[in-house]
Amino acid sequence: SEKDGIPRGRGGEGDPHKALRLWVTENAGMIAPRLKGVRSETEVELLSGDRVDNVFYADGQTLVIEVKSSTSNWYDLQRGIYQCVKYQAVMNAMDPRKDAIVKALLVTEKPLDGTLKALARQLSIKYKIVSPDRTTIE
């Protein structure tokens, strides 16, 4: 089991995670307004064997996104920050364009506490908080 008490290899995503992941795919303009109208994909396989929840592709820029739904606890949110670090590095390594910009974003329905905000800042990971009804974004 991981620190949050959830066994590794959970056997798939839950409905809240899936709903948020699919919503992000369809709402690039709300998540990253500068990337409105770009190509977006979900569950993108990386050469590391990881699977990114969402990827937005724009000219010269790629945004990898990890989502954490309202069911995520503190440890899962922390894991999400580190997943962003890993996905950004691997996607950057995979990108054949020398001048491409690859960024990562954590999208969650739960606010981050001060410790997690500091960690995200230290690791240069941006985050957005989406209300569970998906009407507001911080």
C-alpha cells in the first residue's frame, strides 16, 4: 500500500477522475485560454510506460496535464505534483523539436494546502483548481 492506504495498481480510474479527465479534454480554452482550439488528447502513452491524463498540443508548445478529482487525498495530490514533474521531463525528451516548450499542469477539484502549494512552486509546477460542478477555475 502507498502512504494514503490505497494499494498500488488500483485497477483503473474512478468515475470522478474519469469525468474530470474527459471534461479537461473538452475544455482546453477554460484550462489554458491561450491554447483555445488546440488539439487535445486523453490518456496519452509515454515511452516511459506512464499514461498522461491529458495533453494539449499547440505550435511550439505542449501542455501535459495530470488531474486529481475531489476524491483525492493529500498524498494523492502530492503524488500528482511529482507526476507532473515526471511527465514534463519525459514528454520533453520524446519531443523531436529542439525549440519546443513542454509544460505540466496539475488540475484538481480540491485546493492545495500551504505545503503542497510550496512544493508545486519549488518544482515549478502550475496548478488550477476547478470547482466540482466545473463552473469556476482558480
